[in-house]
Amino acid sequence: MTKKPVIILHGWSDTSDSFRHLAARLSEETGRRTDHIWLGDYVSLDDDVRISDLAAALQRAWQSMSLSTEPHTQDVILHSTGGLILRAWMQIYYTEQSRKPPVENVVMLAPANFGSPLAHKGRSVIGRVFKGSSSNKLFETGEKILKGLEMASPFSWRLAERDRFSPNAFSDGGVYCTVIVGNEGYRGIRGMVNENGSDGTVYVSTANLNAAKLHIQVERNDTGTIAISNQQESIGKTAFLILDGYDHSEITGNKKIDMKWLAPILRGLEVSGNTFDGWCSECLLSNQAIHEKYYRRRDKAQHAFQNTIFHVVDDHGYDVSDYAIEFYGDFEEEDDYWANVFNKNISGKTHVYSDNPSYRSFMIDVTSLQRELEDDPQPLRVSLTALPNVEEEGSLVGYRSVGVNEIGHLILDVNALKEFFQPNRSLLITITLPRYQKQELLKLAQFTVL
């Protein structure tokens, strides 16, 4: 039986040179041919290039190399932004049931599936730290690609709606995907961009393709009744493995190749319908062991976080851009336990998407949350205040606050907290608010003919 070729796809700001060591080792270990799809040096740094452009370029490259378009005829290894490119490519060109992707096994190395905190650090930081002062592309960072990579981007949300929460390439015996990500930040000067729960470039949680979503609907009534949909888990199982002690660059194997790193890549390339469930379970057990290793440590660098993404809209279908989400316990107490602990120790980095503030990402430290629940399992309340506030004098339209002494708020008991906040994943939450109009906004008067 002829062995499938392996396509290697690099990520943002990179070239296929980074994978020459991996390609050589794969050929040695498996006897497979490895093909590099060259998207061109610096192509990902051109400010006019979009991820959809790279998906189209991938399609042309696939055709120009005369690669088979029959299902399950190739395997793919990719890094970082390559994950979004491959997903967009499969979603655009292989969406029909009769057109399954020509890929069987995919190994994603530190993919930015739900964004990267590096994407909004600024051109000077990105250019200096990652391209070096000698680069002639120092301040050209690929603006449109970085918009798609930004935390809470509408692009990653829409892509997930299509290929994670609808029948997709990863479901029904389609692509067998393994995601491998490190949990160690950069060393040296690159360490200036490290974030807790990341490999220096992507969060562990945003690499994971296994995600969930739910909808919170605030009803149009005097009490502001809140209806919450059941959490919908992503469709199509994917294996997810944390590789302890590796950063975003080391996971490509361009510095060292050892079996701790190579073995899961080889497993990801070899799994089939009969063995994939077992491989997913192995990965889960390994991740749990890592979680336990860092569970009692106060240093949050390797804590498990949830990427909690909010999108707030009104019942007219428009985005709500000016809002604040608050976490607290008993607001009437002077020393509110949850207001202190959650906001100081559990709610981590918050990012408002630069081009549309209705999308926001909250990094929630699930490790610290689980420890707090051991000692003092009080309910957590979540409220939302949006502007314009229709209750304010002079306002003709707007929203009513969801929270203390106004209309209903979300109350999460211990079980709900454990379901709501889970380690190393993304949760997409849509909140729909009723928009109110005061009577004086529009009046009709009877016209009398004299």
C-alpha cells in the first residue's frame, strides 16, 4: 500500500525552512514523502493579504502540485496560523457532503484557532521581537491577517460557527485532527510578550478546537427574565494534547527533535476510525496529569484558562458596543467575597476586539477558580450594564441594566460554575438585550380639518 504524502504548512511570519528538520525526520521514521506548500516568504506579513486569500492560494498550490482531491489521500502538519488557513480552505472548497476534504489526518502544532494575544501587541513589539532589527519587513506585520488572529475576532467566531458548530470536515468520519500545544512562555527578550496560560504566542485554550457555545436571552418584561440555552458542544471530535515545557517556536522542532515531541506527531498521523477515540482519551489523561502538576502552584504561567468570548447584540439585530460585564457575589455585603476574589485572582486578561467592541474575550483562570470552590463555594452573579441607558434622564432609547436592584442577573451555583468555566477551551456566549424606546420618541396626533 502506497503511503500518503504529508503536506507541511507553515504559519504567520514563517517559511517552510522551519520544518526541514521535521520533514527529514518524518521521511526517516515513516518513509513518507513530504511536500512543502510554499505560500512565499513574507506573504503572511503583507498588510493587504487576508486569511481567505491564503486559503485560495492553498487551493491553487494544491492543484499546481497535482495533489489528489479524493477524500483521505493526504495528511497535513501545520503550525500556528496554518490552522486557520487549512480550516478556511476546507470550509470554502469542501463544504458539500459529497465533497469531503482530500485530507485524512491533520496535526496542528500550536494553532491559533481562537486567536492570539500577540496579534494586538502593536507593530513595534511584533516587528522587533519576532522579525529582528535587521529585517527589511520590520513594521509590516500582515495587518488583515492579524485582525483575524486577534482575540475575540468576528472572523474566528464565524469560522467556528461554520466548521465547529455545524456538520463539518471533522465530523462523520472525516478529518482526524490532533492539536498539540506547549505551555511554556518564551525565554530571553521574547519573554516580554508572554501571557499566563500561553506558549508565548497562543493561549493553550485558544489552540484547542474543542469548544462550546450558548445563548443568553434577556426577556422584554419588568423583571428582565434571563433564559439560557443549553451549552452546545462543538461537533466532530478532535484530539487535544498539551506538551509540557515547550514554547511556540520549540514545538516546530526547529531547535531540537526528541521523542517526547515526535511521538505524538507520529500518532496523530497514524490514527484511524478504529483508534481515534482511544487517542483522544490518552490525550485527555495526559492533560489532566499536567493540570494536577500545576494545580497548587501560585505562579499562574501554566494554569488552565478558559477563553470566554462574549458577543452582545440587541433584539433588533444590532451589535451593542458599549457595555460592561461584572462578576460578584452578594452585592449588599460591604466585603463581597466574589467581587474581590473573582476580579482580582480569577478574571485574567480582557480584550475588546479593536474593530467591533461588541466582541470581547475574558481569560478566566479555571485552576484558581477550582481551588476557590474547594474552600468557599458561594454562588457567582454575573451582570451587564449597556449604554445608552434608557432609564437615564434625557435618553429616548437604550437598554436596561442587567444586575443589582434593576432587572434579573445570571446566578451560577457551584455546579453551574464548573459547567460554565472549563479548562483549556473556548466558550462562545451570545447575549441578546431588549432595546427600549420611550413613548415620547414618536407620537401620533389626530389632525382635525377645520
